[in-house]
Amino acid sequence: MKLFISGSKSISVLSDEVKSILDEHITMGTEFLVGDCYGVDAAVQKYLVLKGYRNVTIYCSGETPRNNFATGAKVHSCAEAAKGLTGSAFHYVKDIQMANDCNQAIMIWDGKSKGTGENILRIKEMKKPYRIICSVSPKKGDSIMPKYIIMDSSAGECEGALYADIKLKDENGKIIYFTLIETDGKPILYKTNMRITHLVTEPDYDPEQLEIVNATKVVYKGENYNALFDNSHSFAPFAAIRCVIHLVHTFPNCIIFSQELDGKCIDEIDIPKSDVEIAWEKNKAK
């Protein structure tokens, strides 16, 4: 059994409930997969040391862990996969690897931190068993899952390429755009904080800015969509990506569907499967 433990940086003291769960897994001989951040990561490492438990693997996106308090722990470096990435994208690499490697997960969350929220979505989409332990009591009606509201969406065609984008706003007001460009069946997917369709569909508009966008904002590029669907758990919220794929593959008949999206939560709408998603499912079933 491999247990992925994810948690918020704001939590530095483990509750009795968390300690009890860790003790159960120690008795079972579980391998703990833990990150190298401060907060929950460091607190769990220290607790396992206190218990004299050594079946622990510390994951990091750098060459060596930022924090490693677990005496005798193995280290899993994701530095090669994280090469060239910065900020949250850099640290997410180790989280994605732990999600891939685990059998189940425990999320120790303050109800706010984005990193743990993304891990919850990732594990949920992978259909692996998980448990969320909140360090705060959510107010009535609050959801412990991150919510993304659709602000706008569009689709079109330009110089032989089809494109679509969707604008989302999270509960903290942060804006996220997913933009899909497809040429001859080959997709390029961007994740940005601003609309970029004018840059990618009109290369002469601002070549310098386009070069920056292509170098830093591409989250998927392939000969087809297969690898994107294979690794859907790496992209959150994946429902937004399914949406832009649907818009591209039903253009120009998608206009009414696009207009009906505004103001709705992305995870609460029924997005029809695109032809490429159906083809991928049939291929996986063979």
C-alpha cells in the first residue's frame, strides 16, 4: 500500500484524528509518499520520525528535497520532468507523480490552499480512494472542492486552424483561460491569465509576445488528443479542457451551447463527449 499525503502549508500541527490515521497505516506497513514543503509535509515527516517509521519516500521537484526530516527516507526527485518550469507548475510535478504512484490519498486541508485543492481534484479524476480532513469547519453551504465559474467562451476558425477558449473565475476571483488551437487535427493547449486568441490566430499581431506565450504557457501539444485524455488527472479542472475540445469539434454549431455556459460552474454542467474523446474511449477499450 502506498499512501499519498497532501496538505496545506498553513497547517503545521497534526490533529489527533490525523495522527490516529497515520498510526493505523504504520501498523499496516504502508509506504508514505510525502512532499518536501513546510506545513503538513514537514509535520508528517517529523511525526513519522517520532514514531521511528522508515517506510517513507520524500518527493521533490528539485534535485534534493527542500525539507527532509525523515531519517532514512527514500528520495524521489522529479527534477528532470520539472526542468524549465517555475512557480506552482514546478511544484505540481511532484504532486502529479505522487498521485500516479499512490493507491490512495489523504488530503489535510485548510479549505483554502490551491495546491491541496488541485490534488483533491486530481485524485478524484483518477478515481482513487481519498479522504479529506479539514482543519476548519466549513460554513453551511460551502464546498470543500474548488469551484470555477464560467465567465465567457468562444470558438472560431482562422487560416485553416480551429480555436476555442474558455474564461473561468475561481472562488477567490482569480481568472484562468484555457485556449485550444487545432491545426490538421494537432492540438495545442494553453493555460493563461488573459485572453490570447488574438496572438495565436494572428501571428503577426505581436510576434514577441507570441514567442513568450508559446515558450511558457503551453500545457499540452501533440499529434492528437490521446495523451491528453490519458493524463487527464494532470489538468485541473479537466472539465474546462473537455469543453474547449467540444467547442472546437462542433464549430460552428456550438454557438448556442457556448452562450448557455456563462455563469455556470464548470463541474456542474453536462459537456457532451467530442468525437475525439469517443474515439479515444473506443481505442482504450480494445
